[in-house]
Amino acid sequence: MIKPYRVHVVVDPHYGERIRDLPVGEPAWVVDSIDNKPIIRTIWQERKTTEKIEGITSFVVDGNATPEDWLISELYTIDLHHGELSHNPAYSVLNVVGIGQSDRLRKALAEIGLTEIKNTADGFEARRK
């Protein structure tokens, strides 16, 4: 069985050292915050790689917006970088850490084909059918 291509998105601005627990070899997008930024930079130095798929991408957010807003504003960029236009096979699982699902998020996820959603201990996971 082929392992699904999973992308992690962390919208918890206080995730900090737990970033190290994200699986190596699976791309992660992590909110650039005071607590996360130094860990991200350290990991970049420790895991220097030429394989973009294995990296951590940080993204800057509006501090006046909510983590839900942050995720929605990054969804299309993440989909562009890991979807069928950029990868074969395209990602099929989006693991979101730091917020729960909502009607607004389910609608935004459905627009990019992620329609099967289940809660996890730290957030939720969205999958393509």
C-alpha cells in the first residue's frame, strides 16, 4: 500500500518545540510567530536538504486575524505547492494543528477537494476521496 502524501499545517502560534515532533519527510507549513520562529530556524539548520518536500515552510500572518483566517488564507498556496500542478502524486491529506473544524473551514477545504474531515487530538485531518 502506498503511503498517502500528507502535508501538515500548524496554526498554533505557541507550538514551539513540538514542531520537532512533526514527521521528517512530510512537508509542514508553520505559522511564523515569536514562539515558533526560533525553532523553525534551528530545524532549517539541522535538516539542511535539497528536497523541498521534506522541509518546513513558515508563513507570516496578520496578528489581528484568527488562526482559522490564517489557514484559509494559506490554503490555496499550500494546494498550489503540493497539489496536482506541482506534484505527482498530489497530496491527499492535510493535517491541521491548532484549530478545530468549522463550517467555514469545511467549505474552504471542499473548494480544493478535501471533503473527508475527522477530528484529531490537536486539530483535524482533511482528506481527498
